[in-house]
Amino acid sequence: MSSVVERATGLGRGILVEWLSVAWMVSEAVVADIAGVFAHSVALLAFGTDSVIELIAEAAVLWRQPSPNSHSAKAGKAMINSRTAASGSIIFFISPLLWLVQPAPRMAVPW
């Protein structure tokens, strides 16, 4: 019986670490994308987009992780679907904004 309790405790801790990682990546993506828009930096925008891709991978890890309380995959599938929809919506709405705030191209060397 002790191994079952240890497994459930370990799974709970692992899921907590995954959620902390998700929170970090969300803040990383938001800060990088906002800073990239204001600084007109493609590198920062790419970094923010990379964080969104990592979020999708993290969602897949959480989805495949067994729950310490139940072994149902329905909740995990619903979670991954909602996260995919949320990240797709963010990308869909931020992309046009980037075109609107894009400054006109300037010559690097005035001649």
C-alpha cells in the first residue's frame, strides 16, 4: 500500500512542477511578445513564439500524464483542446496587430 501512496504523491509533485513550468512559459511568452512589439524586434517575437510552441509540448506532457486521483483521459483531452484553441486564438489575434504597429522600412545607410 505504501508504494501506491508514494506513486500518487510523486505524480502529484510532478504535475505541480509541470504547472509551474506552464506558468513560467506563459509569462515568458507574454513578456517576450509585448517587448518584441514595442521594440520592433523579430528576435523577441520569435522567442515568444517559441515559448508558445513549448507550451503546446508541455500541454501534451500534461495530457499524457496520469492523474494521481483518476485514470481518465477525458479531462486531459479537454485540457489540451482548450489550450490549443487558446494558443491558436492568441496567435490569430496578435499577428494582425504586429502588421499594424510595424514601422515603415528605413534605409540602413542613407545615401
